[in-house]
Amino acid sequence: MRVLSILVSAAAILATATVYATPLYEDVARTAYGPTPPEYLPTPPEVLQPLEEVTVPKLILASCTVKREEPVLPEVVTLRVKVTGYSPYDAIDSEYHKKYPDTKTADMTDWRTTPYGVACDQFFLPFGSRVRVPGYMDKSYPDAFWTVDDTGGRLRQSWRLHATPHLDVRFKTEWSAIRWGTRWLDIEIDLSSVSEPVRKRLKRLAKADTL
């Protein structure tokens, strides 16, 4: 009860201040400046409102929307090609590496540190081209693009003699390459990884492939 009476008394004092503050200010102005105070006279000071009249601004929480950037998908062209598998440790490549002991692919990539990649004829896809081969290492690297970093005699013959696009995907073991076998697949080629002349040629091939 005592606290309530104190609050009521405070509210009454504030209400009285609201009523009498402005006239008192005007009387002081007349005493100092005469009946007509100058225009530059400052405005009356703000009077505190009674407690009941004070309005507390509501806190408005703005909805925060985080804009997520969508991944930029590369421009690709789809071609149906012949895809085989090979390994640096298979019968053919092992004999080659015995004769020429090195651990490099045709573009000097070390296949011990880069065990996965793609080989093909450079007249079809030059070194550095990036391709996505369905089924190749999908469980470990889903939707990955692989770099063309190797070539071979069979691949050159397929394209130059028979106009058959032929890719060879690299595995760590000969058993994996044998299990892959020979497949005809619709591969995707990243057009940003090839030059403009190659890009135009691939688009012509893709257009003829769909006819």
C-alpha cells in the first residue's frame, strides 16, 4: 500500500508539472523580454509525462533472411562416348613403365599422388579438359569433374581412324579397371575448361549426336 501511495503521489506531481510548466515558462519569458518575446526564444522544455501516459515502444524484431548463393553450375555439353578403364599397374602400362621407369602421365601428372583421371586423344579433348563420367568414382566423389591428363595409342586410333570418341578412366588397381570393362556413356564436358575453337567443335558434335 505504501508503494502504491508513493506512485500515486509521483503521478500527481508530474501531472501538475504538465499543467503549470508551460505558463510558468511564458511568464519568465515576458519578464525577461517584455510582452512579445523574440522569435529566437527557445521552445519550452519537454515536461515529463505521468507514469500512466508513458508509452514504451514495442520491440519489433525484423525477420533476418540469409541469402544463400546458389552454386554456379558450369556450362556443359553432353556427348556419347566409349569409356574403358586402365591402371598404371595393368599388364600394358606395367610393361611400359618397366621400359620407361617413371610415374608420370602424358602431361607430367604424377599418378601416385593423382590416382584418378582421364585419358583420351588430344585431338578430341586436350589436356586440362574437365569431364564428368557417370559411374566413375561416384561413391567417393559424387558429381565430380575429372581432368584429362593422359593419352594412349588405342585412344588416338579410335578417334583418328574410326572417328570414335574414346576415353580411358584411371584406377589404382588393375582389378578395378577390369571390372569397369567397356561402356558407352553420356559424358559431360565442362566448356569453360577448353578453348573457344574446341568449344565450338564440341557443340557441333553434340548437335550432330542428337540428330
